[in-house]
Amino acid sequence: MTPHPASHDEAPSAPGRAPWASGEVAGTSNHRWLPVVLPPLIALLTLGLTFLYWQSEEKSARTKREQNFEVAADQIAYNLKDRMATYEVVLRGVKGYFEGSERIDRAEFQAYVRALQLQETRPGLQGVSLIVQFPGKALAAHLEDMRQRGFDQYAVRPPGERELLAPITHIEPLEGPNLKALGFDVLTIPPAKEALDRARDTGTLALSGSLTLMQNGTPGLVIYMPLYGVKADASTVEGRRLGLAGWVSAPFRLEDVILGMSREFDADIGLQITDSTPGGTTASPGTDGADPRAAAGTLLFSNLKTSAQEAGAPALQARRELELGGRRWTLQMSPQPGFALRFQDEGHHAVALLGTVLSLILAWFTWLLATGRERAVALARDMTAELRAARDDLESTLSAIPDLLFELGLDGCIYHYRSARSGKLAVPPEMFLGRRLSDVVLPEAAAGCRAALEAAHHTGYSSGHQFRLELGGTTHWFELSIARKESAVPGDEPRFIALSRDISKRKQAEARSHQLAYFDALTGLPNRRMLLDRMEHALVNAQKAAQVGAVLYIDLDNFKQINDARGHTVGDMLLMQVAQRLTQLQRPGDIVARLGGDEFVVLVHNVASDMESAGRAALLVAEEMRTALEAPYTIDTHLYSTTGSIGITLFPKRGEGVEDLLREADTAMYRAKDLGRNRIRFYEAAMQADVQERLALEQDLKKAQTLGQLAAFVQNQVDAAGNVVGGELLMRWDHPVRGNVPPSRFIPIAEASGLILRMGDWMIQQACETLARLQASGHELSLSVNVSERQFRQDDFVERVRHILAHTGANPAHLILEVTEGLLIENLDDTIARMTEIVQLGVRFSIDDFGTGYSSLAYLKRLPLYELKIDKSFVQDTPDDPNDTAIVQSIISVARHLNLRVVAEGVETRAQADFLVESRCECLQGYLFGRPEPLAAWLGRLTA
């Protein structure tokens, strides 16, 4: 068979070449653009995604840094304002001390300021001083007064004649640089004068602008508090100007204050403080005005350093305004280089770098695939292995994250979860899948979770929502952050990535800090800081709602004796039981707080709509608490008894703040104690003046005996024939300014302060010395001396009387000690034993003011008495008043049957004397027979 010749259209294949080779070459020539276009396109896409991730992480880091910086800035501003407030509290306390003292004694002032421990508790204060204002013409008298106080080198500086002078007369601590400030006229410093005038006109604390401190010649500031005279009308500016007596002040260096608060500030936050008071901007001391930081006011302090910022990123700055003592401080804060180091988290840089490398590798692989099939297959196989390794590495990294990760749908349905803590969950992890997030968390947190999911859906991201979960039987707090996951397929249901971070330790730390800051460590009650905050709110609400509230100030009676006798452990347990009783009685919304020691305050809201009804309701609340505190306390099987004195003040009152309310309630409480303890007293406006007057009288009375202002007077006692048979020693006080102070005013103060002990010993000494002189001149007269209950109950009272009798040589039979019936109410057996011991010395006893107290025939029979003194209230209406006449005759009859001598005091008319003589009264005393006269004159007349 002959073969056909080949067709002209079919060319023979080249030897050694595959039949499809020409077609492959042709295909390759048709796709030569792929290696040029596709790899760069893929590289740009993946690098863009990597950049977006890196940029997002950078933004998150900056946001976290900014949030932490704002929190630190707020803390600095709050702590600085709080420190200034403590300085104001110091000045208010010193002001109260000055206003309550008639004359400031240097040693007492030194002791008072030293007790404040300013250097330890309020670093930065140079001291506390008193500034007295007086006209220039009174300079000589002022210098003489200061030199009499012991300041021999004292002078008012700078010299020169001025209409008004305001030198520093007292400063503590009075040592070192503070000595330079003594006598300096602060009105000569313009910034100080402006602050002094502002304090005088407003009646409140005033802060000066920057000035040069006299102590060390460095820039500083001074705060002033005005002092007004007792009769000053502080309700008007004119009244405050006319009534100004001076100021209390406290200089300080702001740099020292900041240094003392360094532990309270973030060390990596730079601070600049500028005095930006309107109308008060001046160049900073030591600057030429070119410093841009001081352009807006007076630069007071700055420790700002240049902080490194990211390229193109705005510098972090914080600005806060503080109103302090009538001036405005502007605080500018910037992070220092150390602050940024805290937030350097390089993790996202590594991920971004990895993404960049993978992008380039992917582009390279694309190029390889486009340029060679065989090589592409091999490389693709290697690439797959690397991608799997990267996936596994990313998987292990995600598994190492301690936070809970969820993938959610828009309805909150959980599609996927991941966490290294899944073993601590209360239920198996698989139970979360297919359930909604709102079904997993507690019901009260479900609404917040839904809101966070909605916010992430609309804005792409939400964070900060906190909720609780039960993990392993323990309550844990979590912070939820949700980010929207972009879908690669348009129209797909949106998905979200939720990260739940465990913040339990942070919540516990916050709870501990809040507990320490606002609650008493012993009783768990709110402390003074929280009480003042709640009182501010209560005062504002009461004014808005036209409702009256009440503040009850409770102080335990005789708590110190229990604490000293049984120890602080028993005292603390007693305080805890008191707190428990008060808490059980409080109404919903009311506050029971402990101020410290044995002092408690109850804040009662919305008692009534008017003051009268509120007073009755507050009294009922106080009575219920007083009754509850009376019940015995059981501590370690022992019973202890204490009571409470309660002071009440109502609010709101015009122009009164929370400190005024506390002061009023405290004053009322002390009045309740003065009335015998375990009582309730309302605050009255006169109480404050009475407290200040009592304090001034007590200060003067301390010096009265040393200065010879106290004197012994005698009033005659006569028999029925009018012959002098003795006398009663009476104490008189002649004050150089107050004049003759009646005993009814100073004796109660001496009793309360304990001064009566020294005064009583002195009177017995005077009586015994007088008796000795009468005996030497041949006169057998008796002398009566009043003995207070406090003096009588002294442990060594009997020994004191024995010593005075032995030292003076007086006949004890002529010494009569007068006691009141109140002495017999408590511890009658002990009283009888002590009186018997003194009677054995030869001394005799008399019951003074008989018939006005707890008169009882039972104790008359038991007591070793010598005489009874009929009170003048019964004598003054005899013989005209039949009731008083019957009482006097009855007392005389009882005394005669008990063999007791009777002395009638207050006899002023002849009719009264005749009636008493007819009634067989043995001894008479009163103005009819002579007024009280000085002891020396009385003794001189008898012995002449």
C-alpha cells in the first residue's frame, strides 16, 4: 500500500519536542503581563491591610496613653486642691483659737501650733502667724505691749509713719528664718495688701499673689483669714472693715508643697502652675516676660521637661483651673519621657513587620507562579507549610491570651470562643456556642452588653462596659470591648469580636481605696470626709425641696475611763457595739458616721417641712438613740455601761455651711454635757457666744490667782444678841478689764476646768491662817469655808486638810467646811466615811443651802454634821409669807431635835431677824449685820 504524500498545510514536528510545546509557548506569550502586574498588586493590597492594622494598634495605644494621662492629671489637680483645703482647715482652727482667747499667751500659742505638727502633716507651710492691725498713732503702745511679752528687740519694720500698721506679732515655730518675719508690716507688700483687703471685705480665706517671703527671701504665697472683734457686724462689708482686728496667716513655698506631695503625684507627669487671676497677671519673679509658659499669668511653679512625641502626633497636654482663696490657678500638665515608656507595647510592630514580610513573600510567590509552573508548584507547597506554621503560631498566641475572646453576631449569638481560662468557667465552654451573650451574663448586665454591641455595630468599636461572671464559684469582674469584624462578602451578616478582660483585682483595689478613703477602719461607718460630702448634698436638697433636716452630734460619756481602765481592745469593741446600735436605729437614707474617738454624727434627712415640727421629730430620734445607748454592753462576759450626750442642730439656715452645722451640733453636745451628761440639747445662737465667753473666762481665771486678782472676803455671822461669833469666807475676783466678776459666773467654770481644786486649797489655807491669828489675839471665832464636790472627792483631800491644820496651827474645832446636798446623792457611804475621817481631825461640817436640794431626814441622821444653813430663798419672804415661815420653823425644829446648830443666811431686815430669833435660830448672817469685806480689813478690826 503506497502512502499518501504529506499535505502542504501540515508541517512536520520538530524532533525531540512535545506536541503541545508550541501551544504552551503561545499561551505564555499571551500572559507576559502577569509577572509584571499581579505581584505588585498583591503586595500593595496585603501591605495596605498590614498598615491599617498597625495604624489601628497605634491609635489604640495613643488612646490608652491619653486616658491614663487625663486620669493622672485629674488626680494631681484634686490632690493639690485637697492640700490647700487642709491649710484652710488649719487657719480656721487657729482663727477659732484666737477669737476664743482674750489675750494670746506666747507659750500657749506655741503649744497649740506645735500640737498641729505642721511640718509632719502639712509640709510646705513656713508657719502660722497672727497679724494685728492698728492705727499708726498707737505704735508706741503696741511696742510697749510686745516688749512686756518678752520680745525686747521687737520693732515694726520697715520704719516710717503710716496711717495703718499690720505687723506680724506672733509666728510659730518662732525659730530660724521665722524670726525675720516678726514685726514686719505686711501692708507694705502690694500683693499681701491686696489679699489682706480681700479677706477683710469678704470675711473668708484669701490667697495672695506671688511675693517674696521674709523668712528666706524666696518667692512664695500666703493665705490669710480675717479676725473680727467680738462686737463686729460681720454681715456687711462696712461692718467687717470697722470690726477688723487682724488676720491669721500661713506662708508657704509652692515648691515645698509640691515636694511634700510627691508621693501623691505621678512622677512622670510634668506640672506647671500659673496664677491666672483676672486683672492680676504680672510677670513672674525672676523672669523677663519672654517665657511663653508665663504669658497667661504669673508662673508659680514648673517642672516641665521636653517630652518625646511620635512624629506628627499632637503633644499631650492637660489644663485644669482651680479657684483657691479668691485667686485662679491654671494647672498645665504634660507627660515626661518616662510616661511614654509605660505604654511601649511593641507587639503590634512585630505583627505589622510579619504582615509586611508575608506580603512581600506572597508577591514573590505570585511572581514565581507566574514565571514557572513547576517552580510555582514547589514553592506553593513550601508556602502552604509556612502558612500553616504561621497559623499554628497565631493560634498558640491567641490561646495564651488570658482574656475571653468571642465571635458574635449582631443578635449577640456566640459563634466561636477562645480563652486560656476556659477551664475556670462555671459551665463547659461548649455551652456558650449558639447562645446569646445576654443569656450568659447576669440579668442586670444584659442591657449593658446589648448597648455595647449596638455601639460597636454603628461606630465599629466600643469599650469600657463592666459586668460580673461566676467563675469557679467566685465572682469575677470583666471589662467588655467589642470590635466590628468586616466581612469579605458584601451582604453577609455582620460579625463582631468581643474581648472580655478580667479586672477583678483592679475592682478590689478600687473598693479597698474607696473603703479607706470614705469609711472608718474600726466601725465601717462613713468617716468625716464622706459625712461632709453627704452633708453638702443634704443641705442643697433641703434648700431645693423646702425640707428641714437635722444633725445629731453624739459623744459617749465616761468612755475615756473605760478605755484607760480596761484597755483599747475593750474600748474598740464598745465603739463597734455603739456603731451597731446607732445603725440599727437609722432611717433609710440617713447617715451614721464616726468622726473619731467616741464621737458619732447622725445626719437625718427630711425630718419635716417646718422648723418647729422638725425639732419635735429630731428630739424623738435623739431620745430613741439616747435610750439605746443606755443599755449595758456585753464584752467578754463583762457588762459595761456608758451613755451619750447629744447635741442637735437643724438645717437649712441662711448662710450656713456644713462646717457651721457640725460646729453648732458640737456646741449643743457640750452644753448637754455641762448639764450633767446623758442629755439632749438643741443648738441656740447664744451658745456659741457663751462658749467663747466661757473659754475667755477660763483663760483669765488660770492667771487670776498668780496675778493676785483673787481675794478672800468675810461676811459676819452673829448670835441672837447681835454679837459676832464667826464668819463665812467668800472668794471674790477683781479683773482689771471685766471688773468684779460675780462668783455665779466664775465658780462653775472653775468646777468644770478643775481650777477649783487649787482655789479651794487656797481658801482653806486662808481660813486656817486667819484662825491661828485670831487665836493668838484671844478671839474664839469660827470660820466657814465652802468645799466643792470635786475638791471633796480628791483622793488626798483628807491629807491636805491635815497638813494645812498642822502647818498653820489652827484650832480645827473652829473650822467649818460647808458642803451642798448634791454631794450626798452619789456614793453616800463613801461620803460618810470621808466626812467621819475629817471630823476625827476636829473639823466640823455644815450643810449649805439646806432645803433647796434633795433634803432627807435619813442622811441627816447618818451624817456627822455640826450645823444646817437655811437658804436665803426661804428667809427673804419671812415672816410675811406663811409657807416660807412654816418651812423655816420646821427646819429649826428638826435641827434642834438632832442637836444641830442652825445658821440663817440672807437676813436683810429687822423683821426677818426678830422672827428668826423668836424661832430660836442660833446664828444669823446677812447684809443687816454687814456686807462681805476683805479678810485683812476684817481681821485687822477684830485684832486691833
